[in-house]
Amino acid sequence: MKTNPLLKLHSLGQSIWLDFIRREMLDSGELEDLIRNDALRGVTSNPAIFEKAIDGSTDYDDAIRTLRQENKSVAEIYEVLIVEDVQHAADLLAPVYQETNGRDGFVSIEVSPHLAYDTSGTIAEAKRLWLAVDRHNVMIKVPGTQEGLPAITQLISEGINVNVTLLFGLPRYRQVFAAYMDGLKERVDAGRPLNTVVSVASFFLSRIDVLVDPMLEKLMQGDNRNPTTALAVRLHGQTAIASAKKAYQICQKMIGSEHFSQFEEKRGNTQRLLWASTSTKNPDYSDVKYVEALIGPDTINTLPLDTLNAYRDHGHPARRLDVDVDEATAVLDGLAELGIDLDEVTEQLEKEGVQKFIKPYDRLMDTLKTKGLE
């Protein structure tokens, strides 16, 4: 009998979370089956996921009608629906949270994407969602924008679990980890425990290659004997994985620093890296490209349902995250040699990422204005 590759990932120290949520999945027992049979360890959500779930099904129609009869606003209806789903998922994952001593078993819920550049607004909404969901095993997703950094510190200092989302670049990742440590320090200074607060840093992958690959493809049109052309060919499709491998090395260095050791002594949790945007966008690439290459201990990979099913079917798990790190460095150096500024690329991706969540959020608000009136 074939061993389930997802179970092997768990044995290699990587937690698999599901990047999907829908009411029917919660009610039917499908999520429970994934937890039981595939060692699923968490769930993430975002406005795009909820837009597909609510607009693309009838699962929520009765609830929407009831809330409308209660004269709830569109924003209130949205929040009630997502809070109920997150609470239900969190309850299903509560045994995982308990078994792992609060390391896994989390469900993430995101603040409005319209608050991505609003520090005080992010803090206020994160606090409200935290109280509304009222579960220890929930994380509030906060965009890792410049304005999001002080929000991360403040929320961590108050004991609110944070999933930092929309990370693309290494400089911003360093800032995010520093913001997390600042939050821990504020808790120490206030005499509050550290072991009760948890955070992850969600590094988005496939979108990096979606933006960089066309730049490389323009340079690949020349003669393969030309060094520039040959280098572009070698780097094609490698940027996201190379960035993730470097992020993991940075993470290990920061965790091993004397600065962080003071928090470990007080039972502070490490901020684990989470690989996001793991569905393959280029059909020429393997559908499990962003799973296979980034398997390593103390990390999380959040998979869309199709990618999770694909990996169960034909995944080949092995520890690869900390292998060929020098090659990852060479890839990033090679991009610079070709005149591709990765910092500019990741800044663009952050801006686009915010918009990619604002658009489905706004579409869903429009849908909720009419849905359930039939």
C-alpha cells in the first residue's frame, strides 16, 4: 500500500495547512477527514477564498437572508459569516492545537485589505476580530506592509496571534521578524508570558516567478552561446524557490541570535516561515513545484485543495529546503547580474498583492448587497 506523501511531510517536521475554507466542507466532515487522514495541521483564509466560497455556492444563502432580516449591514453580514466559519474550523482543529501544545491547529482570518496601509485601522480591526472569534487557536492576518510592521508589534505585545501575510522580499522579511521580536520585548517589559502568543510569516512564492520569468524570457531569445542568454535560461523558474531558501537561512540565523535567545529563555515561540501562494501558475511547471523544493523542519506550507490532492497523489517528500543553498545565492546574484532588481520586483508584488485581495473583497461586498434577495 502506497504511503501518503502528506504524512511523510509531517514526519519531516513540516506542517501542512489548507489554503481554503467553505461552510459545506466544515459541515460535511471533509475538513475532519483531512485532519485525520492527511495530518492537516491548520487552515488559512483570505478575502479571495471567502469570495469564491460565498459567491460560488448556496452554502451561505439562508444565513444571509436571516442576517438581512435582522437589518445587518453588508459589512456586518460579511463579518458574521467569516467569523462563524473560522470558529467552526478552529473547533475542529482544537485537538491538533492541544496535541501540539499550541504549535499548530490554527485558523487564520484576515483584516480588511483596505487597511493594508492603515496602522491604527489594522490594529483596531484585528482586536475586534480576535474578540469576535474568541478562540486561542486563531491567527489574525496582517499584511506585511511598512504600515503593518507597527501593527504586528502592537498585536503581539497584546497577546494576539499574528499571521503576517503578503511577504515577497527578504528585506521586508527581516523587518517583520524584528517587529515580532519588538512585540515579544514589550510583553517581557510588561511582565506578560511569551508562550501564549504565536506568529507565522507567510512568504508568497508563485507570484514571484510569474513576474520575474517574463523578464528572463526576454533575455532568453538570444543565442545560447551568449553568456547573458545562458544565464537567463539557467535562472528561469528559480527565483521564488531561491528566495524562499534564503529566507529560511535568514530565519535560522535570527532564531539562533543572542538577541532572540533572551526570548527563548522565557519560552518565547519562534516565528515560523509559512510558504504561501503555492499553486503553480505556469502549466509548464510541476503542479507540486512549490511543495517539493521547500520541505524542511519548523516550516509550514499552506496548500490550496487542488495542490494538496496533487501532492497526496504524486508527491516525493524529502528534506530539500536547506540543500543547495549556495545555488540559491547564485540565482539571486545572477538576477542582479542581468539587471533585474529583486527589491523593486518584490515592492511591485506587494502593491499588486494588496490589490488582488481588495478586488475580490469589493466584489463580495457587491454580491452581499443582492445575494439572498431571491
